[in-house]
Amino acid sequence: WEQQARIGSPQARGALMGIAGRPDPSGASGAQVVRAFGRLNDRASAVGAARAALLANPRLDGAARTELAAALFEAQAQAEAEQLLATAEAQPNLSAETRRQATFLRELAAVGRADRR
């Protein structure tokens, strides 16, 4: 679908958004779609895909939310990524590895903000 979306197929973009909006307790499908839109330089669709994934999977755990936030960072949606990262960090029983990843993403965001100044 990503290749077809690259050449401008609205049906392909719709199919990608549909994939993001499917129930997926792992959150992997949503993150993959966000990354695909990021590769297409379509920040707005990346944000929309993340929202669709969250609506379809409101009980995503902290690790899945952190992965989705990482995908948003890759798609240049920093503000949305930081908001999602905050919800991920608030999850109970967050593993040490997920905390490390969240810390890394926060540091990456700080570097990005400093570079833009």
C-alpha cells in the first residue's frame, strides 16, 4: 500500500489509514502505518494514523505507546509524539527497557528543539 500511496493513490492512503484503525493490542500496525506516512513526508496523515490507532486500541500499554511515539518522532510530528510519550510514561508497570527508550526519545526531542533555535 505504501508504494501505491507514494504515487498518489487515495485508495492506498485510505487502506493505510484503515490498517492503523484496526484493533491491534501490540500497536505494531499503527506504528508501521505512521512510519509509512512519515516516509511519504505526510506528517498530517501520520498524526491521523496515530490517532486512529489509539482510538481503535485505547488500552495500549506503555511499550506500545512508546513505539507509536517513536514513529511520530520519525514522521516529524514532535509535539504529538511528546504528548503520547507522556501518556506512555504514566502507565503503571512500565519496564526498565521502555523507560530507557522513553528517556532516549525525550533527549532526542530536546536536541531537536535546541537545533531549531
